[in-house]
Amino acid sequence: MNIWDILICAALALALAFAIVSCVRRKKRGGCCGCEECSGFCQNCKK
């Protein structure tokens, strides 16, 4: 593996870590409330 392969792998690992942290924080807050994904009508928003 050269340096570019290592940098790409590190970038992917960092992106995955941020995605996991984001999911954990969202679950702790109780889901979304009016986000673009659900427009505020999902079960998590209870509307």
C-alpha cells in the first residue's frame, strides 16, 4: 500500500466514524423533528 491508499482508507474511516456518531446522537434526542427526510410527519415527530 502506498501513501495515497492509506490516506483514502483513513478518510473513509473518518467519514464512517462521523456517521456513527451522528446516528447515536439522533437516537439519543429521540429522532428527527421536521427534518428534510420526513417533512415532520414521521412517527418520531409524533405529528
